[in-house]
Amino acid sequence: MNDSNADPIIDIRRSQLGRARGLGAAKSGLHHWWAQRVTAIALLPLSLYFVLSVLMLEGASRTQMMGYMAEPWNAVLFLCLIAALFYHLALGLQTVIEDYVHTDATRLVTMLAVKGLIVFCALASAVSVLKLAL
């Protein structure tokens, strides 16, 4: 079988540069897909750790909570949870916006607003953890 018998529909849909690089229309979809899966897998144990921590600290005083968060591994695990959670959220909302917001200007404004809000919330959460830990 030679290359001249290749499916003409696929050849028409790709640009010459896309064919040369082997990229489809989305160009970076595989990275986005893998990042969503990796963060989802990371969130499983981190979320379980968070729930167990909340249950252990039920009714704890501020001093006890600060003592718990002063342990380095607790603060690090909470910061990892924050990073994975908000990155996963940003990836998911980006997909929703790209799929359902159809005008380019509205998509750009919506994406910037959502990403700005996510960064703000992630930083506020990290500062809260660090304030308790330090």
C-alpha cells in the first residue's frame, strides 16, 4: 500500500505544517487531557487526607489547629491539595468555556475573568495555610 491511497478527507482537514508536525486541529489537546487526568488522580489521596484532617480536627481550638498545621508535612500536603485542586478547576472550566462560549471576544473575557478568580482563590487559600503554619 502506498501513501497515495491515504484517506483524502484527513489530508484535506490538516494544513501542510500540521501534517508535517503530526498535529491535529487542537494542537495541544493531549497535554490538556493528561493534565486533567494527572490532577484528578492526585486529588484522590489529597482529598481523602483533607477529609480525614477535618474529621480529626473537629471541635479543635485555633491553637490546636495551628499546631497541626505547623507540622511541615501537613502544610505541604494542604498546599499540594490547593495547587492540584485549582489547576484541575482551571483546566475543567477552560474546556467548558471553549465548548460552550462561541464568540471569540466573549470567550476571551470569560476565560480571563475565570482564570483571574481561580488565581485569586488559590492564592487566598495558600496564604491561609501559610498563616496557620507559620
